Amino acid sequence: MPVKMTNGIRSMNSFFRNKIHLSLLSALGAAMWSLYFGIAVNLWCIAVVFLLTLSIYQYNRLTDDIEDAINNPENLARAKASSFLIHYIFFYALTAVALFISAFFGWVVFLTTFFIALVGFLYNEKCFPDAVARWLNGARRLKDLYIVKNLTPPIDWATAMVLLPLLFAGESPSLKAWVCWGYVFACAFFIEVMWDIRDRKGDLLAGIKTIANSFSLVRTKAFLIGSSAISGIALFAVTFNGILPQHTYFLLSNNLAVMFIAISYQDEHPEAARWISDMTIVLALLLFASFAAIAYFSK
């Protein structure tokens, strides 16, 4: 294989491994939701969303040490080799920069930014005191808590992309904004469950109970299909009744994609883990493409 092609593949792998694609897409998502809500795109807000996403996901590479020893040992080894960089630059420094920027836009923006960063920290870092851990059946962080594990990242994603742009613009979230927050939360939740399908062996070893390793695969797939159908029907209803503009129907493509991926996944396939991991990337790209569509037609 030519050297240039090999270097290109390595760069692409690094791009996805470091979750740079999610950080960029989250930032672009915040810009698209700004256009959807009819507010000016604030570049400082876009920067804050990018920094928060990058810092939280980078830190996650380092803290999932037990489960990733099974699920993704190569990525874990790379993260440990860059421990200082991830701890002090990607997490602490980038978070500090995001908080510094947000402080210039008022207390509500600053506290919301702090909330997103704090949730990300508590999700990743095994910091709960012994007394709290005993009360939570040994949980040392939010990721160790059943169901909470799947709810926490979607809260951060939806808050950063949907609410932060409004708050940076000095706007209070309306009913329309909260409905959109709920939909983005649901889509991020579906991606989290898909990642859990991929990671269920390592999660079990780490003592992390998830939907994917507590249900059978058939029930997990049925759960994804059913919950995606419900969220799609709810979105259709609020759009049909005029709460959201008509071009919001573009978002329904995400629900169809979730159901297709759930139906198509076959656990016995030798590349099943790789397949569903790739499909979550495709789903994320489709999700943000639908954001672009509703932003474009909001002009």
C-alpha cells in the first residue's frame, strides 16, 4: 500500500478515535440549531460546544480502563501513553477555556457551561466517596449507574447543541426549544445504546450494567426499534400540529435509520462490533445532515 494512502488511513483512524468528528459535528449542530431558531450564529458559542465535546470525550478514553481493556485495548494503550496530555490539556485546560469564554455572556451561560462540564466529569471520573459508592451499590461515577449511564451523555449533547445557542443569544428556551431538546436527547440516547451493544462484554467485566447487557440482544433491538418509533411519532405529531415548522419532518430520517440498524445487526457476524461502530458514525453523520436540512429551510 502506498505510503501516502497508509498515512491517510492512519490520520482518518485518529480523527475518529479521538472523537474529533463528534466535536466538530456538535459545534456545527449548535450553529444549525441557531439558524433553526432564527438567531445569529455566535462563534464563541460554537467554540465552547466544540471544546466541551472534545474535552469530555477525550477524558472518557482514559477513564474506561477496565472495560476498554476488552472492548478497545489499542485505544486504551494510546490514551495511557498520552495521559498527561489528556488530563491537563484536553480536559482541564480546554474546560477552563470554555468556562472563561462563557463567563463573558452572563451567569446563566456560565452555569449551563459548568453544568455540562461537571456532568461530563462525574460521568467519567471514579470520584464518588466510599460512603456514596456503598449507597449506590459500588458505583464510583455516573457511568456505573444503570440507566443513568445512558441518560447522562444525551443530556450534555442536547443541552450544548440546543440550549446553549439560545442562552448565548440572551433568549429563554421556549416550548419549541424544549421539544427539540427532547428529540436530540432521544437520538443521542439511541447512539449510546448502540455503543453499549458493541461494548457489552467489556462493560460486564467492569461491572457496568447497561440496557444491552441486561436485556437479551433481541429485546435490546426491540427496545431500540420501539423507542425510535415512539419518538418519531411524537415528532410527527408536534410538527403536524404546528408546534414545530414543517421542515422539521427531515429529522424523521434519523428514526428510520435507527430502526434499520437495529433490524440489520447480526451478533454472530465476525465483524459485528466493527459494523455497529461504523453504523453509529453513519447515524451521527445522518443526524447532523438532518440538522443542516432544517437549518437551510429555516432561512
